[in-house]
Amino acid sequence: MATQTHKTHVFVGLSGENALVVGAEGNPLGSGGIFRQAEGETEWASITKGLPADPQVKALLLDPKNSTHIFAGTQDGIYRSSDRGENWERTDSPSGDVWSLAAHPNDSAILFAGYDKCMVCRSNNGGSTWKKMNTANISFPNITMQPTEIVKRVIGISVDPNNPQDVYGAIEVGGLIASRDGGDNWESITDGHYTHLGPVDLHGVQVNPSSPGLVYIITQLAMFRSRERGKNWEFVPIDEMFPGGSYCRGLIVDPTDPKTMYLAAGAGGGSAPPGTEESGVLIRSKDAGETWQQVDLGEVASSRMFEIAIDRDEPSHVYCCARDGQVYGSSDRGDTWSKSQIPGEMSRSRHVYPMVCG
């Protein structure tokens, strides 16, 4: 239950899928948008006032110090709201598609944004202005460049709380990049030889603060872990959830308990066998990722699970959301769940991307 001074609000961003190959034409993008639901409510409110027309929202971030302040990554840079999304204004940020947003764990004035074309931006003043960082020295696995170049979207960013100079970026079909100077300069830290896109098709990165240098990445096919700041990766074993493998999309560390982690996964999409029926599950670890168990949501979601969100101010409130808008919520740290549905028709041109709550 909410305290007298705090009520959890859940925000879900919608967008369409862009072309993956450089120069190719993608699917027509739908209306996109952002929806909000407050604790105790049953309806989802559309909150797009001030956003660009047909907003393609692929990233959301709540200010860790003030949950009424929220940032949205759109097709036209970064927008900000100071009233829980009732009104939006554009920040002084580069134009282009924004795919990820992250806050510095020890200094909320420092924010990071990941764009397409492997562009990383940083704000040192709470998101008012943004500056491009140096990514000129990044090189990508050859398989992601030949015979056709795959676009390089920074789909996730995570800062190491134990060593904030270490910042990591997950590239969709491009591997892992890192900065060792707080985000000023970036390099590729993907090692090994690859003959398939799956291992370098990253969908997220998370640093777990329970141990210095403990980094997790999720790919189209699996989860991997490094205990040495991105070196010497090991496969994280999880019981096979679906025939033909699992599509890993969302990963989060509980902001108040680093031993607890959640993984959003599903069947279908990516390199799944043709004809695979879509479905989604939520997986949880209570020992910083050493072992994992499936969470009982009361059902298997009918589309791939995409995102997880935890209310920093009320950490017993946990949410997960599937690609086609099925939202599951728990007020007891994931023991029991309720379900709701984002309104509107979902398709490849309009479906869930990010979710946050606070």
C-alpha cells in the first residue's frame, strides 16, 4: 500500500520498430505514446501534451530524487516533465532517436542518454542540457558490419556505483561498449569470435553493486556475467523456459536490495524457430544472479515480456510489462500479482518499449 505521502505511478512508453539494416526502409511507425496509471486506478491515461506528433517513446527515466520529474527519449531527442507527464518540454538535447536513459547512482544531476548510430550523450545539470561524448574509437564485431551494416542503437546504459568512472552501454547487434572516465570516452569491450548475431545482439546491461565490477548483459539468446569489469564472461545458466531458447529483453536490479534481480524473457522473435508462438515470463534471482527461478504471475503472458520496474520509494511495488501491453503489478515484492492492459491495438508498428514507476 502507498504511504500517506507517496502513491506509485506507472509509466509505459510505446513505439514502432525501426529498420535494423542501415539504409533499409522499416515498418511504418504507429502513433506511439506514453500511458500512466496511478496506484489504485484501473484506467490508463494518455499523457502526450508537448511531445512531438506520434511520439516514438523508447526510453523513460524517473529522477531518482524526485519521482514527479520524468524524462522521455523520443524520435526528436529528450523531453522532460516536472508534473508526472501532464506537460512535456524539449530539453537542449541532440535530435535523433533516443533508445536509453540512465541516471548516475551517486549524483542524480548526471544523466546519460543512448541514441542510434552509437551516440552517447551526458547531462551534468539534471537534464537541462546534453553534450555528445566521444565514441569515435568504438569498433564493432565484423559480423554486425558485413555483408550489411546493422544500425548501432545504444539500447541500455549502466553505471557502476562502486566505481562511477565505469559506465557500460549495450548495443543492439553491436556488443558491449564501456567508458573508464565517467562517460567522456568510449571503446568496445566485446571480445571473442562470432559466427552468429545472437551473442552480440545485446538488449540490456546492468551493474550489480553487491560486488565491485559485477556486470550482467542480456542478449537475444541468453544472459552473461562478468565479475571483472567486462572481462572473462561466463554464461548464466537458467532452466530452458521455452523450446528453441529464450528471448531476453529486460533486466533490472532492485534499487534497495542488490541481491534481488529480475529478468524479462519470452519465446518468439529474434532467432526463434519459425512458427514459435509468442509468450513471456518473469524470472527472479535472490542471490545477485547466481540462481534464477520463474515468478508465478498467474499465467504465461501472451507476448514476450519486455520490461520490469520497481518503485524506489516503495520497493515492495514491482511491475512487468509484455510487448503487447499486458502489465502485471505486485505490491508484495512479487509474491502475488494483478493484471491490466494498455489500451489500443498493438503490432510491430506500436508496442511497448520502456516502463518505469515511482
